[in-house]
Amino acid sequence: MKPTGETISWVLPPALLAEVEAAADEEHRAPGDVVREALERYLVERRGAAAPSEAFQIRKRTPAEAAARMRELRKGTFLPEGETIRSMIEHGRA
């Protein structure tokens, strides 16, 4: 996605910057995208809007994109030996 609009520089405390960068890395996104989405959500919540305005629409993924994203995030995640999803739900650990 190409950036649009005016470019602005902000100063973040080192701990917050590290957290934003870690989130972006985990989600395979640019740190600016994480910050932009967080600001959009904050502004929508602050306005108390039931639905975001066109200016603050959060991009929705197609089912295929969502499935691909879930597969990417689940890589290397396995259930413990002998566990099933059902048993984890029944034990309240899911």
C-alpha cells in the first residue's frame, strides 16, 4: 500500500516504540501501519461513532486473505501431545 497524505514525524518513548515495532514484526506489517490503525480506532472510539466514517475505514480482508493470514500466524503452533481443541476448551484453556 502506498502512503498517502502528509508525512509527519512523531516522537515516541523508547518503550512504546519497541512495543509498536514488536507488534509490527509479529504481524509482518510496517510500524507506521500499526500506528495508523491504532490512531484510527482511537478516533472512532473517541467520537463514539457506531461505524467508522469513510476517512477511517479499517481495511477488511477477503475470506481468502483472512485464511492466509491465519495460516501464517499459526505456523509453528502445535497442540501439546495428546491434546485436542475440544479437550482444551473443556479445560478452559483455549
